[in-house]
Amino acid sequence: MDVVDATRLTIQQVARRSGFSEPTLRYYEQIGLIGPVERDESSGHRRYSSQMVESIEALACLRSTGVSIEDMRRYRVLASRGDAAEEMRDLFAGHVARVDEEITRLRAQRRYLHAKVDLWQSRVTGDMEGEAAAATAVIDAAGGLR
């Protein structure tokens, strides 16, 4: 890690640690998801405290699982309260349900795509029986896409 001030990190350092881009960090500050970020007196550049960096890293974990900005805001509010265990559970349970739906949708897409690969492979090799079976599998798998 670059050393500018052991207790205050630059936006570049925070971007590298969190995986967020610099514009994303600025945007999150602008919309109140993080911040306000202290500024270096001499340069005016942002300087992030270790506590703020930990908070940003927590947001990065949430974002990497597909949690929306709205739910990240809700998480921040609930975390600051300290007495919101049931609400936190519900927040994450809702997200688990959305991820489960996405997994189901992706499995249906994968099944369809595998059937299409089998269909075209059968055509490449001239396997008429394999092509007929694959065509049936494609039709069956297409029903799962709706």
C-alpha cells in the first residue's frame, strides 16, 4: 500500500482496496452512501479514515453480491442503529431470495444452451438420431426460459 498518511488513505488507495472505481467512490459520497470524506488541507484531495475504509469495504462486499444501492443504504441505517437484528435478517433474506431466483433463471439458460450445443454438434457429425433428441431437448429447455 502506498504510504501518504498511515491513518488517511487517498482515493486511489481506497479504490484499489475496495475494488470500487474512483468515480464510484465520488458518486457514493455525492449520494450520501459514504462520507462526507475529509479533505487534505494543503491539496484539497480526499483522505479516507480507516473507519471509513472499513465501511467502504463492507459496501464493496455487498455490491459484489448484487445488493442494490437502496439496500446498501438500508444496511447502513440498520447497522448504525445496532438493534436491528430482525430487520437485517429480513434484508439479507430478501436478497437471498433474489439470488435464488437468478440462479434458477441461469440454470434454465444453461440447460437451453447445452441443448443447442448438442443440436449443432449432432448436425456437425451428421448424427440424425442425436439431432432429433437434441431438438426435443431444445424445445423442452425453451419452456424453462419463460
